[in-house]
Amino acid sequence: MIEYRNVSVIRGGNAILDRVSLRIERGERVAFLGRSGAGKTTALRVINGLLAPSAGEIAVDGAPVATHELPQLRRRIGYVMQQPALFPHRTVFDNVATVPRLLEWPAEKTRAEAERLLAQLDLPLATFGARFPRMLSGGQQQRVAIARALIAAPEIVLCDEPFSALDPIIRAEMQSLFRDATRDRAATTLVFVTHDVREALRIAARVIVFEAGRIVVDTPADAFMNHPHPLVRRFVEA
Amino acid sequence: MSDLARLTGEHLLIVTIAVAIAIAAGVPLGTFAHRRRRLGGLALRITDVVQTIPSPAMFGFLIPLPFLGGIGPRPAIVALVLYSLLPIVRSTLVGLERVDPHVREAATAMGMTDRQLLWNIELPLATPAIVAGIRIATVTAIGVATIAAAIGGGGLGTLIFRGVAMVDTKLILQGAVPAALLAIAADAVLTQVEHYFAKRRGES
């Protein structure tokens, strides 16, 4: 469970996030939709403590993020961003094994999970495990980043426009792969930042629209297309 | 010939000891400079100033100092350490600054502690730059070490100074040519090491 209580983030006198209150239940699949600068990325980054709120409080599992041991908390939260940001000096396998190693999993368990997950993402471990990130295409790198975020069965998965840098065909493919890889995880809460309506509706069950640091629409995904809010209309018609 | 071999050995020994000490001090200093910008900037300026002291003057300053100074190999090593420090501190700092901020953010978001981030990600990625600094430090130290003979530091400079005193060009060259060859060889070997690490971190 993620709870925002009047969360504001102020940078250089501007409220990037303006007194946001929001509750996301365990297992929900939520999209943060908005134009660039609307505050959706900031809203994401306060969850794993990459940013601290200027005012208000954000709680994960009932306890404020500020009171968690951040490294421990972050090992339970998967994070994928627009750039794959793989560790360039580590192989695909070692990249994927990052969190299991931090959690001191037995090596066989790490290997078995990596194998299962990479197969699901169409990057068989036997073929790709020993390769270095520079040997992969952008789409392949992003799939490794997804595997790296999902491998330890995190309770929360945060995605910040993970497919925006990919070309449209690969993008649609990645959306389906991602949906399949996360679908069978009923206990995993997903928060997915995007500016793409179709992507939001494909992946999420609940859509939250940000504008100027505030939440302007919060609706089930299947009611989104008919939502009367003018910003929604503009998104739908675009 | 055995004289030449002994002096070459001495030369290599004082350079190796000095560069080893400079690495042991310089890499942590560079890391610290990266974490604490203001103090780091100060440390960098001090090593900068040290670097501008001409080497004969440096040896002169060291002679009256107790313990570290005086005459012999010890003050020679101290001087070489001081000269080697700047390139190593600076290259460590530059190497750490060049780490992609997204990579750093990914490591943090995965749940690495600051220490894990440093050892698992930042230092390995900075290694090619650090090796480049070590290479520059070593080549400089091999050159400066020839002057260390002036304060009894030993090494190939002994032949050069003896040759100058005796106006014996052959003797000067017996010291100067091996010293130059050492510098060239060290440069070539460490360039290879640098390429090896650059390749491993995925640059080429």
C-alpha cells in the first residue's frame, strides 16, 4: 500500500507536486498520465525515496518512507526508467542478479529465476547471459532492465516511461511482454508513468492524470475513454 | 654493467614505492573529493600547488625537514609521492564524475548502499581513468627520480650527475638513455592496462 498525504515537492520556488493525496492499494495497477512537467515522474520518485517531499508525507506499508532504511526498502521496489541504465561493466546475468545478490539469495535460486524471467522476456539466458550491455539493441537492453527490476518479486514496481525511447513497433511488443511478465503477480503493485494514453490503458487498471503538480482525474481505466474532464478529452482526441 | 643494473633497480624501486604510496593515498582522496565537493576542491588545489614546485626546489625544501626529509632515498620517495599525487587524485575524481548519472540512480534505486555503489559500480567504472592517472604519475616519477640523485636518492640520475661533473657525455647517456627507455616502457605497459580496463567496462 502506498499513501500520499498532502505531498508537495518544491524546487526553485515552484511546486512540482502540489499537496497530492492519494492511496494505492496492494496489487493495483496504476498509470500516472500527464504531459511533461505535470509532476508524474516526481510523484513516482518520492515512493522509493529518490526524492524527499518538501512537505507532507509518503508512506509505504503504513510507515513513512523517511522512517524506512532506504536501501532495504528499495530492494523491495523494482524500478525501470526511460534509459535502461544497465551497469556497463557487468554481463546481462550479473545485471539481472543485482538485487538477489544484495538480498543474499542462494546462487541456484538467482540463476533459476533469471532463467525463467529472461525466457519470458525472450532473451534466453544461455544465449544472452554472458553478453555485455553494449552488445545489445536498445529494446534488448530495456528488457534486461525490466528483468533486473522484476527478478526479486518486488512488492512494488515503479516504471518511468520505460518504453518512450523505443521505436513504435518494438514499443508495442514490449508493452505486451511487460504486461505478461507482470500479470501473474497479484501481490505486486504497479505504478507506471507515461504520457501515452494507449500505453496507460494497455497496462493499467486505474488511470491518474496529473496536471501542474496536482491530480485532476482518477478513474478506472475502462471508464477513461468516456471521462468528461477536458484534459482527458484532449488526451483521447490527440 | 652491474653498476647500471643496480642503479636501474634502485630507480625502479623508488618509483614503484612512491607510486604505490601515491595510489594508496590518491584514490581515497579523489573519492573523497568526489563526495565532498568543497573539501575536495581544496585538496585538489593543494596538490596543484605542489605540482608547480620545480623539482630541484622540492628536493631543497625537503633537506632540512626532520624524519621525512634529509638526504638519501627517503626524501626522494617523499618528493615523488607528492608529484604523483595530483594526477592520481584528479583522474580518480574525473573518472567518478564521468559515471552516467542514470547508472548511479539505477544502482541506488536497486537498493545499493553508498558503499556498495562506490565499490560495485563507481570505482570499477572509473578504473580506466584512474589507470590513466597512474600512468602519467609513473612516467613523471621516472623522470623526476633522475634528479633525486642530487640528494643521494640513488637511481640512474647518479650516472647523469657523475657524467655532468666529469664532463663525460658517455656517462650522462648511460644514465639518461635507460631512464628514457624506462619511461617509454612504463607508458606502453600502462596504456595497455588502461585499454584492458576500458574494454572490460564496455567502452570499446
